[in-house]
Amino acid sequence: MTKIKILLIFFVYFIIIFYLSIKNITVPQNYLILGLDPRNDLLEKTQTTDTIIYAHLSSKFDNVTLFSLPRDLWYWDKSKKINQIYENNVFPDIQKSFSQILGQNIDKTIVITTQNLKDIVDIIGGVDVFLDNELKDSQYPNQAYIDNPKSGAPIYKTIYYPAGINHLDSGNITEFVRSRKSSELVASGGTDLGRIARQQKLFEALFAKIIKIRNPNTLLNLYSYFNKNIIHNFTNKEMFATSIKIFPKLNIFKLQKITIPTGENPKTDIIYHPVKFINKQWVFITSTPDYQTLKNFISKSLLY
């Protein structure tokens, strides 16, 4: 028997054994995606997760549904905002807390930093995001001032993204996801609600581009980067099992984003800003501390 035949038999044997080892693994369906923007400079020191997304993979493995939560939603059990729940990668505690809020059992958590976003868009060659309205922020922290306050550089700078398609790469994606002082109008990208809408557009564009990638080198680079640089609690077998389930459906795979009604009217908004502060803080709440209205909204919105 030639060496080539021996190698081929060994390869087929390996594939069969590996497939059998992951065949009965339960594929995670509920994911918590946290956007961590660690800051430790003259203007801000924080480790909070300002982007909080619940993602549900359907049982048919042909679509993902995304729900973005405002970072200022109040978590009654621990008397703090939900963007302060993330602590030291203690995934069981984090997932238990968000399962209680969402009414869905969280299987896995993915923590993506601003640096991760910069690296990912470079790996895939950038991403195009459509803005309905221009984004202009004249109070964006100036990195030149942060690096050297004595340089004479202004504390803030103006950033601008026109209405229409904007190409994002490592050079401009940070400002795009961080800005929240562009306007008092949500439609113009201002406030935290405006930033949530913008981040949803970014994740949708990233997802849409990634699932269309067929270049083996790019896919391998993404997998390698995810495994080495992104904080998560997946096992390799779980990642492969999920990939095998999704891969045959890529041509029909869809992303569905659901906007949770959020505002100031408790009669129409699932999440709303109360008249009185909670613990002297500006927060969002649901109509009851058990988050039942939010749980019901999410459950009814899911395509199982």
C-alpha cells in the first residue's frame, strides 16, 4: 500500500471519528454578545459593556434573531445597570443574570472589545454601513489630547459620517461605535438609543459580509482570531458542531433584528425611563421588577 493511500485512509478515519465525537453535541442557541470598551485615560476609566445583544439561533439553523438592550436598563437584583454585570469573565454568573432578565437560557457568551472590532474589519477588508442620517459629533474625545495634554491639542474633536453608505475599517470604526453626543435626536445617531441603532447596523453589516466569505484563508484567519483573541466560553467541539449545522444553510441564512420599544411612555414602551431616578441614577426599567413584559416580548418575537 502506498504512502498516499495510507494517508488518505488515516484522514478519512480521522474525519469519521471527529464527526462522531461532535454528532451528539448540543448546539448552543442563545448567545449573549457584549461589547467591551475598556478605557483608562484622562477622560474616562471604565470596564463596562456598553453594547449588549441577545442573539438567538433558530432550531433550523437558518436564521439568527438579535435584540439590543440599552446599557442603562436597571438590574434590580444587584442594584446596578446591566452594563455593570460583566465582571472578570465569570460566565455562569453573567449568563444567570441575563437569563433572569430575558427569560431565555443563555448558553454562551462572547465579549468583543473595540480592538477586536478593528482587527476583524481588517481581516474581512472593511465593511459598508448605511446611515439614514448623517452622524456629526463635535464632542468626541481627542486622542492627541489624551496622549499628551500639554501638547495644546483640543480636548475634543469633530467626527463626521455622511448619510448613505460609509466604509468602515480600523481607522474609523472606533469613533463610529463610541459616539453618543452627536445630537439629542435618536434618528441622528445621538444618545445611547441612537448608538444602539448604529451598532445594530454595524453588526448586521458584519454578519452579512462574514456569512458570504468563501475564501479559505480568510475563514481560517477569522476562526484563528476568534479562538485566540476574543473572550468566549465555547469549546472547539461546540464551534465545529455549530459550523456544521449552519454551513449547509448559508445560502438562505438570514439575520433578523428586533427593536425593543424603548422610550419614556410606560403604556407603549417595553423599556422606559421612569419619572423618578433610581438610586439617584438615570436608568431604564420595565413595568415590573421581574421583567415579565420584556420576557413576553422576546418570546413572541422569536422564530424557533
